[in-house]
Amino acid sequence: MQDSHKLAEHAVTLYDIASKGFILDIGGGGEGVIGRLKGDKVIAIDKRLDELQETQNEALKLTMDATDLKFADNSFGVVTSFFSLMYIPRGSHEQVLREAYRVLKAGGKLLIWDVTIPRRSPDDPSILLLPLQIKLPQETISTTYGVGWEGREQNSAHFAKIAEAIGFEFVQQDQWQEIFYIEMVKR
């Protein structure tokens, strides 16, 4: 791509996600990684129907906006976001995390995998690309996520600040170069 900046390729390994009930996967279209890992234990939501239609897994797929979840309070033991928040406008991140908190059961976990996106300077290309190898127990997925760079700056501290204000408690936070993982629990 001409007007793009490609980050170094990263690898993410996923094993299992323990849950006593359904897992809500925010942005579960496209590769549908969480659905490929957990199958029919996943309810995958995405704003874009075409993203859900291309997903090849056993998850229940629903077109839905993560800022306005159509689920009852305390419905899920786990909510995941696998490289999805990068596609959601920065100004909506707080509402997405509030909705995740609302639909989680007490003691439920929010799991976020995402990328650090620095502020774009005027000389930077307009698109940021993240090549990623995703290692699951039964397969490896090679993909590249791309997003319009302008106004998308984010990092783990950005999400940590929002999550703590909402009431989440941190369990684990890891950073590998530009990518990060955050695990939080609803108090």
C-alpha cells in the first residue's frame, strides 16, 4: 500500500479462554479469532455485516454496535476484544468499556489484545498496518490489520485509565513492542 506505514510483524499465541458460559467477542468479524478458538461458546458482534459473513467459525454472529450492546446486565463471564478497539474511534472507547462492564457478571473478565498507535505527524502516511501471526492450538493465521491513522492514537495506559475509572480491577497487563494484552475483572 502506497500511503501506509507497516509495523514490524508480531506474533500472538492464544491457548484457551476459561469461561462458565458464553464469551462476548467485540469486533468478532474478519478472521474471527476468538470464535475459531472457542467455537459455539462465542457470541461475536461486529458493526459490519460483511466482516461477520466472511468469518469461518461456529460462533453466533450478530451485527451490533459495541457502544450500545443489546444484552441484559450481567450476561457474560468473559468479554474479549481482539485487535478491535483500534477500529473504534478513540472517543467511543469509554462507552465500549462501560458496556462491557455492564454486561459482565460480577467476577467476569474483560480481555483486550491490541496495538499501540502513536499520534500521527503530518509527514506520516495515512494508514497504519500491523502484520500479525496468530497462533491457535489447531492453526496459525497470518493477517495484516490496517486502520486509518489520523485520530487513532491509543496505548495500554489509555485503556487502563478508562477501565479503572469504570471500576475494573487489573489482573494482568503485558506489552510486546507495539502490541499489548490487558486482563481485567469486574469487581
